[in-house]
Amino acid sequence: MKAIFFDIDGVLNSNKFLCNSKGASINPQNVENLKAIVKATDAKLILTSDNRAAAVKEPVTDPEVKEMLDKFEAAGISLYGVIPADTDIAGKYEDYGKNYGIREYINIEGIDNFVILDDMDMGWDRIGLENYWINTENSVKGLSEDDVKRAIEILGR
């Protein structure tokens, strides 16, 4: 299985979008960019955001997560899963956080290939994930067309 590990802030939006969006928190263009990766690679979407637990609770009450899921549905893509909670992996590794959550998910689910879409360096190099990380740099755009090309290239290895 191929996986796209993604954050919401700085990937599905940007600082510029949030300032100009009049209350929306998910940029439809960034969802389309994510959809392009999914369609080209048949990779599964795995949420890494801090509010990821809200995406798997019924009913979904977190407004940002609900907006994301609604826009995914409109775009014809869906969330496959979320990485483990920090509390689930605390004590298992020297540290815990998003990077170790991704490592744990890869180990548990037997991921063949993956890409990480995030606007922050979470210490990817500390656990050998730096070659899979695309820095989406959240200031202006979030997930860009260039990021899409790089993600498809990484997932095609």
C-alpha cells in the first residue's frame, strides 16, 4: 500500500488563504492538488494533524475536520486513516510525536511507499524519513502544483 501522510495547516491551507478566506479553513485548490496525487498514485490518505482523532469519531464535530471531510467528499476522495495518538506510542520510542506516529503507522500497516506532506520539520531526519518529506511551506500556498509533482515522483519510486 502507498500512503500520503498529510497535515491540515500549511498543506490544505496557507496563512494567506486563512487571512482571505472569510471563515473557511480548507482551500479547495489544495484539496484538488491532493486529489491529483491520489489519482496518479492510488495512495491512501492518512491524517497526521493534531486534531486527527476528531476525524474518526462519529459524529465529526471539529469544524476544520468536518470542512476537510466535506471537501474531500465533494472532490471524490476519502480519508483512509489517522496515525496513532501520541499517548498510544509514548514510551515506545525515545520520543513521541508526529514523526514517530508515522513510523509506527508504517510498521503496523506495512506501508510499501509513502510521502509526507507537512509545512514543519518534525525531526524527519532523526528517524530516516527526510527523503519522504515535502515541505509545503505554509505562508502563501500550502500544497502546490510543484509539491504534487514531487509527491508523485516519490510515490513512483
